[in-house]
Amino acid sequence: MTPVLQQRGPAVKAGVGSLGSSHWELMGDAMVTTDQVRLTPEMQSRQGAVWSRIPCHLKDWEMQVHFKVHGQGKKNLNGDGLAIWYTKERMQKGPVFGNMDNFTGLGVFVDTYPNEEKFIEAQKKRYTPRTQRIFPFVLAMVGNGSISYDHDRDGRPTELGGCNAMVRNLKHDTFLFIRYVRRRLTVMIDIDGQHEWRDCLDIPGVRLPQGYYFGASAITGDLSDNHDIISLKLYQLTVLRSQKEVDEEEEITIPSVDNIELLRLDQNEEGMSGIAIFFTVLFSMLGCIFLIVICLVLYSHWNESRRKRFY
């Protein structure tokens, strides 16, 4: 495993804004401190980012992110979160954790504010235990330039998977691990201070083109937090491929995920509440009973008309 591109707070301090001395470029409200790149301070309506100037042409890679989210806000009174990007576009401000919507590539989000939960509460509805999420929540999304991130639903309609991750105001280090090997996307987290990776999502059939840019961004709204990137480390992974695999491998030009419809269907089924499952089974049984009754009535009429023909 070979380190290819690294970013640390102190290392980029002298090179920000200089093409010759830094592989990274700051945007918006991001600033370099002695220990990290602060994407946003704990102030309302701020957004910032750090982007690589060099596109990544690796086929198999691994990104390790050392980050910190902290602030004075109480639980669910903070926001909004940060994102790690591998996209065709770079240095574009927008509403998706400080980056543009309808992006092309991969986004891994550390979402710290439950927008959907607050929206449902405002409508005086209630979450069911199986559909309610514990925030902060880590999720991933692949966009092709025309897929919009649903901010009001915390990205649920387009997510590939995710996990809860209590990352705010921790005294120990917090890490995010993103690996892309043989078109398989794996995300893990190390947030418990035990120096152990915990599985978050593992999705096969993810197709990401080469030549995209890595970046990190964050945004605050009415609520705020400090979003800090302490280090971004990109590693090249050596993966042996047979000659047949090399010959059959096609060039990827548009990001996509194989069998995405089945993946979303599985997520919807997992998210069904006990009441929803009960009514689904109930109406299915009633439908079957109704169909049987109709068949019996039709058979009775047919049998009666058949007897009349013999008399």
C-alpha cells in the first residue's frame, strides 16, 4: 500500500493559494490552523471546502480521513455535517454539505442533523422504531450528474447504505475509511478510541471513473459546528488481476451502481415497520380470500348452467 496524496493541516499552511507548493486548494470559509483545516467555524450560514488540484488516476485506492466535529450545540441542535468527495467537479459551492447538487461521482456524508425527523415532527407525525435513525449518520451516494440529493429526507432516496456514528465532541480521534477495489465500495469508521475499524457499508458493483478529484466540504445553517479535517491520506492499492479480467474490463465513463433498484428495494423492505408488515400481510390474505370467493361463485354459476343443459 503506497501513499500517493496526503494532506495535513500544518503541511498545507504555507502552500495554500500557491500552485507550486500545494496539492490542495481551499474554498469558501475554510481556513488552515496549526493543527487542521477548519472547513467551517461554529457560526451560522458558513460553508467551506478543501480540494485536490490533481486528479486521481488510480484504479484501486484507499482514503483515510482523520476528522473532528465539535461545538457547543446540544444533541440534534447542531449542524449540518461534512462530506468526503471523489467527483468530476471541484471547487463548486452548493447545498450538499457545501458542495454542488447533481454532482458526478462519489459522496460520503457525515450527517449530523436529522432534517427528515424534524420535518415529520412538524407535521405531527411519528417515526416508527424501525425507520427512525440515530444521528450523526454516515451514508454514501453515487451521482451521475442528474441525481439530486434529497436534503429534506437526509439523502435516503439515493443512499447506498450507511450507519450511525456518534462523532460529535469526542475527546479521542475519529477516522473515516473509504476503500474502492474491484468496483467494490467499502466504508468503515473508527470512532470509539479503540483503534479498530467498524463496518459501515460494503457495496459491490460500484463503477467510478478514473481522473476525478478528492475533496472535503462542510456547511452550517441556522445551527452550526466546527468541522475540522486533520488529515486526508490517499493510498494506492496493488491488486492482482488475471489477463482475462484485464481484457474484459471496460472503461468507465459515467458513475453508476449495478442493480441499484434491487439495492433500494432491499433498503425499503428493511425499513418497513411492524405495523406496515402486518397490514401488508393482512391485505394480501384478504385479496387471496376475495379471489377464492370469486372463483367459487363463477364455478357455481358454471356448474348450474351445465346441469340445466342436461334437463
